[in-house]
Amino acid sequence: MPIVINSLDYQLPDDPRVSLLDFIRDHAGLPGTKKGCDHGQCGACTVLLDGERINSCLALAVMHEGCEVITIEGIGGADQPSALQQAFVKHDGFQCGYCTPGQICSATAMLAEIAEGWPSDATDDVRSCPRLTDEEIRERMSGNLCRCGAYPNILAAIREVADAGQ
């Protein structure tokens, strides 16, 4: 059974040691997902796996046979950018841009989590649907680091999309 990346089937490698990140970049030829720390600490490699965000550097490709992976290329491209991608550009939510693919993948999943009512450590009452406060966004995006410090702009981009209900 193949792995599905951005709606395309790929045969898994014979080598069981290949990380999902390396498979995406080297075997599937999708360079948007970045290798930052390669230790699961920076979030540059964040992708959506069956709708949930993961650090692809910590996952082995062979463990995800039959799963669906969405990378930054699957979220949108230059010809049809997603609402988050457009907001990141509008609010200058990047400087060097290295963390941006992971930030956008993570924010995409975060907005879905909020819509489904998933609480976080910043949620006041975990029995109720969380409110999307700036504190809530910061907590949920805390696994994605930006060396350039574009956090206020990233927050503004996410806030714009969340407030527009997209």
C-alpha cells in the first residue's frame, strides 16, 4: 500500500530508516517542507498526517503506509495560495521564510483544532469550546519557532484568517 502525499500515491522506500521528512523531500521531490533541527524542536518540518500536524523529522516513512500527508505544496501554491498563505504575505509573517511552510501547516491544523473544540493548556475551561485569543494562538503555535522573530506578524496573519472564518 502506498503513502499518499498531496493526493498522489508514492511507494515507500525499501530502507525502513528513512524519515518521513527525507522521504517527502528526497523521494517525493517536495522541497517546501524544511529540515531545521532534525530533532523535533523547531517545527520547520511540520506537515499534516491524516489531518493532524506532526514533525515529519521524527516519523519514519514506513510507519505511515496508507496514510494521507499534506505538505505546504498541498495547502496552496503561487497560482492558488490558501487564505493563510495570503495572510502571511499581507502581514509579512516571515522574514527569511525558512520556518514559514511549517508555520502555515501548523496554523492550518490549529484552526481546524479550534473549530473542533480541542482544548489546549491556554484554554480557560476545557469543558467548553476554546476561544481563539492571542494567548490561545501562541500556545498552540509554540512548537513552531521563528529565528527571525516574526511572531507578531504570524499572529496577525492567523488572527485575520480566523476572524474571517476561513
